[in-house]
Amino acid sequence: MTVVVGYVSTNEGRAALDRALEECRLRGDNLVVIHSDRGGPSLSRESAQKSDSQLEELRGELAGSGVEVDVRGLVRGNEPAEDLIAVAEEVGAELIVIGLRRRTPVGKLILGSNAQRVLLDAPCAVLAVKATA
């Protein structure tokens, strides 16, 4: 089976990745790591190169994890929630792991909530993880 994790280079992203690895070890599952970037005209060449470099570093780090890992950097113009759900459907995921952070009511209104979208629309169970303080 497969676990899909949404990853960004933040404390929340790290907490989600660590928990997803733990789940894969417990279950004997494979892991698909998704870093979703909307892209478009706002994504600069430097940002794209930095993201590629971070993902390559992450691949190296995860190589010795004892878990079969597929790291994907997606720049398809989608919201991160759309990419996570699509990949979970594609691979027949058993579980999606996401990191959570507090947001102000205005922040939720303006930016929407990817976490809420994943929780409501995922084709499988979702594990929401908070970062340690």
C-alpha cells in the first residue's frame, strides 16, 4: 500500500513527513512525497531551482530511511490540495498525511484552506499532524 504526504520546507511539513515515514515503517507501505507549487508567472527561475535543489536534498536524506520513497515536485498550476488528492487517487493511497498550522480567520477567508479541502475530498483516510512548538 501507499502513504502520500504533503511536504513543504516548514516545521509543519517536517512533522508531516516524519509521521508519514513512521506510518510507512509500521505498515510496511511505500511513501509518495508531494511538494506542490502553483507555478505560473509568479514562479521565478530562482524559486524553481531552489525548490529542485531542496527536493534533491530530501531524496538523498530519505534514501537511507528503509522506506521505498517517491519524491515528486509538482508545478501544475493547482492548489496543493488538488495535487495531493489527485496523486492519492492515482496511486490508490491508503492514507494522506498533512501538516497543520494555525491561521487567523482572515487568513482562512483570503487564502482558503488546503487542509480542509484534503480532509473533505480525499479518497482515503487523512492524518493531520501539528508541528511541535
